[in-house]
Amino acid sequence: MRGSLLRTGGMAALAALILCNALPAAEARDGIGVGGAAALGVLGGVVAGSAIASANNGYYPGQPVYRAPPPAYVEEVCHFERRGYIDPYGYEHVRRVRVCE
């Protein structure tokens, strides 16, 4: 977790440094003006916000976002039958047996 946070923070700092050095300095006589400065500020805020939001992914790796509902319960069709058998002593018995199909 700490390594990921340091790596993300380092990448954000590097991106901010590159963006600040890539833009030329605005001058009063032929600069970008108030509207341009506001637009660049909004763009920088969007870029920084999206970098922070993507770094704080709340999902645990490996957990599916959507889980299928459990399968519907299918009731077995069962009934009782009477079956006769002869025990080892030669006596005949009738037993109720549950039979499921």
C-alpha cells in the first residue's frame, strides 16, 4: 500500500512539474489573459483530480463488481415406495423407501 501511494504521489508530482515547465510564462502585454488562465487552472484541476481518483480505487483486486444471483432452487420430485426384502434369517419385511427422480 505504501509503495503504491509513494509511486502515485511521485507520478503526480512529476506530471505537475512537467505541466508547469511546459507552459510558457504569461506576460501582461501579450499573455493568455484572464479567461485563458482560468481555463488552464480548470484543466489542471481536472487532470490532478482524475489522477487522485484513479489512484484511490476502492475495489479489492479480484472481487467482482457484479455477482450473479444464486441459482433458483429446484425442488426434487420424490415419493415413497414400499419395497419388500428378506433378511439374513429368512424373514420377509416391507420397508418404505424414498425414491427421488
